[in-house]
Amino acid sequence: MTNFNFLKYKFFFLFVSSFLVLASIILVFTKGLDFGVDFKGGTTIEIRLEKKIEIENIRNSLSKLKINNYSVKEFGAVNDFLISTDNSISPNDIKNFIEKDLKEKITIRKVETVGPKVGSELIKSAIYSVLLCFIAMFFYLWFRFEWQFSFGGIAALFHDTIITVGVFSLLGLQFDLTIVAALLTIIGYSINDTVIIYDRIRENLKKDSTSELSNLVNESLNNTLSRTLKTSGTTLLSIIAVLIFGGEVLRGFAFAITFGIIIGTYSSIYIASPIVMFFKVKRDWSVKVDNTP
């Protein structure tokens, strides 16, 4: 069994995490997010060309049109592409212009249009879904453990979510509904890892009510380290494969999950666990104690 002193530099890691959370919040409010069609409104056009053509040729062709915002992604086969634009030009006009400019036959396979009002409603729904998830997790941890564990778990989830969103803002990656789904997945993954550690902390508290709490928490982290690394490692292997080979459409989702697994593992050890120590945790679990704050 390993015997790392995880809590030796707990204040350093808490300071770094606090800085990253603050920086992420500032980034989101100053630089903002590159919202996809789902949130800002627009049209997504799935097209197929008869012959293989470089994606840069399509981008160069679209640049000649008066479109404020557009993006082109490879989608499916080598001659399939996904074009996202604002609603200033109709899909047929875009199709006709590209055909004329590139002298290639194009087939429109699917068109999806989202209005600005629907986009703003989706943003609200996304925020509500994440908040409701936080609230549900808080009461779940309170019911299963004690309120001290709830604060530690929610602090870790907030940390993971905000920093992931901050990275998307910093790198200018597109933020759409698939990324919201990734955030909810990250929350579920992170809380699962935290619960495993909390279970071992509670178990050690039951066995030993006299030792220093820091020693018991450190022992618990070492007890669960092997399981944490194996779970995170195997999950990362599969999601990295999606990141590399999944294509442009899945790249944002896969990147969010990859980053979320790494930071979720970190927060379970250096955020969720140390915070439990800062509160008066019940030591004798055989006696019912009212620890309501």
C-alpha cells in the first residue's frame, strides 16, 4: 500500500485551485464563451460532395459570402461536412454559391435552424440543469454522510465545472449542448470518485476515533489511490481514443471529458478531502450527533 503525504501541501493546492477558479470566472465574464448554434441561434447544414475536397476550400469559399459567423467541420465520410452559420443567408443560397465557386455538386442532407429566443432559453435550461445537479448532489451527500462532507463534495464539483468552462473560454473552443452534457458527466464522475474516498474516511473514523483527523484522511486517500488511478486511467484511455479518432464533431465533448476526468481526480484528493478537515466532523459514528450548521 502507498504511503504518500497528500495533505502536506494542502494549503498550496487550495490556493492554486482558488486562483484557477477566480481566473476562470473572470475569463467567462470578460472574454466570454464561443457559443454554438444551440445557444446563440443559427443554422446547421449537413452537406455531401460528390468528390473528396479539402475542408479549407469550403472555408475559403464561405469567406467570400457576407456571413458574420460560420464554421466548417468534417462530419462522417471524407466528403461530408457540417456548416454552422447565422441566419443571414439561406441554406440553398449557401449550397448554390459553393457549387458555383468550387464547381462541385453538393447535396444538402439535413438542415437544423435555431432562433435566438430558443437559444437563450436553452442557455437558461443548461444553467438550471447544472444547478439542480449540484443541489441533488449536496443533499445526497448530506443524507449518506454528514453536512461537512456535502460542503467538501460540492466545493470540488464547483471547482471542476468552473475551471472546465474557463478552459473553454481561454482556448476559444465552441460551447454547445454537447459540452453541457459533458459537464454533467464530469459532475457524475467526480462525485463518484469523491464518494469512494468519503466512504473510506468514514470507515477509518469508525475504527479509530482518537488519531489525528489529518492522519486518517491521509490514510484513506492512500487506501483508495490504487482504485482511483485504475478507474481514471482506463476511462482516459477510452475517451482519448474518441478525442483522437472521433472526428471534429465529437472533439469538444471528448476534450471536456478528458480534462474533467483529470481535474475531477485531482479535486477529489486535494479539494473535497481537505475541506472535510476544516469542519468539526463526527468522530464516534456509533452515536447519533446533531451536526446541523
